[in-house]
Amino acid sequence: MATTTFLVRQFFSIDNELLPLGEIPTGTYIVTGSVSNMLINNNRTNLSEDVIPGIGSSGGSQGWWPGPSTNSATGYGIIIGAGDTIATTGSDGRTSNVTCWGWIAQDDQATNDIEFRSLAGNILGATYANTSSAKTALRNAGYYYQYPVGFDGQSINTGNGSD
């Protein structure tokens, strides 16, 4: 059987009550925190027809939501979260509680770290003295992050995917 390859990683907004930790669907990673709760696709295929235990069909209007590509020619980094308080409407008219933020790739790791800390602080409403504390705060809040291709900074425990 052929495997589907997605050009960008796919995200799904979830409630903690709908998906107990013992029911993580195969081929996904779950990221839960104080603010954001989401599934991250690793190798599930046929996402529009997907059925997730505890949730049911994922093909509805708030189903799998594509994150931005970190492989573009110009490159950029991303932070992604899923919460009940922010709804985003996509180009196809669907609405999702998955929200994507990003920054344009910089020339070196140190400058990317500054941009990352600034964006994390903007999202979480805090100031971070170093990159490590910003990453920890994002993980605790349940956010996914990915640096531009070629720079160090992938969110841990979420596989290689399309990153």
C-alpha cells in the first residue's frame, strides 16, 4: 500500500475530555498543556476520512489543519497551538481552533533564537531571557514549535514528519 506524504505537518484541535491519554491514535503525537491541546500527525493517511477513537470522524469543519511549511525557499519558523478561545478561518472556508504563528528565517541561530523568544512571548504574554525558558513555557502550554530548516529547534517528541 502506498503511503501518503504531506508537504506540511497536520494538526487537530482536541479537548482533554475527548481524548484520554490512553487513547492516542496510532500515527500521531499528542501535545497537551495548560493552554493548547492537539494531535500532530506523523504518518496517518486519508485524513479527510479519518476516524479517531473518542472523537469520531475527523473530516468535519474542524478536522485536520495544515501547518505552514518550514521547507519553503525563504524559510520561516512556526509556533502552533490549539485552544478553544481562538478560531481561525482557512482559505477553504473551514474554521479551526488550531492557530499558526511564524517568523521569517534569519541568517544565524542566535538571531532566530531572538525572533523565536519574541514570538513566544507575544503568544504567551511573557518575556523570556533565554531560548530554553521560552521552549519550556511553550511545551508546558501545549504548543508545537519548529525552527526554519537548517537551524536547531524542533519541538521534542514529535517525530520528523515534514519538518
